[in-house]
Amino acid sequence: MTVLCVSADEAVSGIADGSTVLVGGFGTAGMPFELIDALIRQGARDLTVVSNNAGNADTGLAALLAAGQVRKVVCSFPRQKDSWVFDELYRSGKIELEVAPQGNLAERMRAAGAGIGGFYTRTGVGTLLAEGKETREFDGRTYVLELPIAGDVALISAHTADTLGNLVYRKTARNFAPVMATAATTTVVQVRHVVEPGALDPEAVVTPGIYVDRMVRVPS
């Protein structure tokens, strides 16, 4: 059952120290800024954050890193021109990094949500990303075993939801949110609009409400 919270602070309450937190967003597109700000106020520490990027500028995920609450980042694209917060933490040895190719990152979370114990892929074979991982030959080609990524919590953003938690996304802001919603024990969503059941086109619903635990309306 999806709970409609009165504030972002209520939505992120109870996130424990040491949690693995899946954070939606492709850069800033689809980034759940208000939920991240609430998590900073909530204060959980020693977090492992799984996201596509390692933060942009000084807001959102970068602000969470700057607050010293993250022990490890798992992402596909850790460094861009405005990732100075992560760059400084990593260079000073204050944060761990696991890089995963973007498709592998998404598929590892999808596997967690689908109950798949692992999968073999060609991506990463022969590179540092495959070191220490099991490999197998299929039809004369080498594949590397990738394991699922499950989260204790997912923080994602959607455009519109009904009160049952069924979610509709807007364009590229969808990005990793659907797979994160299925891969986390608790999924928390900030949403711009909330409508009554029946108002959404069922064909447009990407994430069914069964995957959504808490939701908060953030108008802008």
C-alpha cells in the first residue's frame, strides 16, 4: 500500500545508517532533489549510493556527498566537468567508487527486481571492470558474470501519480527510476502531480503502485 506523506522529511524517515540507497537521475534529469535534501536533514550516514552519476555541482547527490553521509558510490559515469565534490572526496580517499558500465548497472538492478541471481554479459570482458569476476565461454566467446544490485531504499522522481502509487514519468526523467523501484525494499517517490485512481491512462503507467511504498507531492 502506498502512503502519501505530508512532507519529504516524513517520506525519508527511518532510513538507517549503512543503507544501500538507489538514487534516480541521469545527471540532473529525474534527480529527486527534494528527497535528497530531506535525507541530508535526516542524517543517515555510511551510505552506499547507486546512481548513474556521482553528483553535479553542489546540489542534489553532490550535496549528500558533501555532507559526508556516503561511504561508497556505485555508478557508470563518475566524472564530468561539474563533479568537483566527488572528485575531491575520491582523490582524498574519503569515498569508495565502483564503476559499472551503464547497461550493466541498469540490468543489475533489473535483475534484483526480477529475482535473477546473476547474468553473463560481454560488456567489460578484457578490462579492469571484469577483474575478479567469474567468466564463461558461450559459443566460443567470453562473458563475465554480473551480480544483482538491490537497494534498501530507492529515491526516485516521477511526473504524475495516482493515489495508489501508479507512476507516469516525463521523457528522459524516467531513466533508471523504473528498475530502481523494483529493486529496493522500500521505494520513495517525489511526484509533481497526484490524481485520483482512474485518471491515468493505464497504458501510460510505467511503474505500478505495488512497487511504491511512500510518495510525496513536490509541485515544482
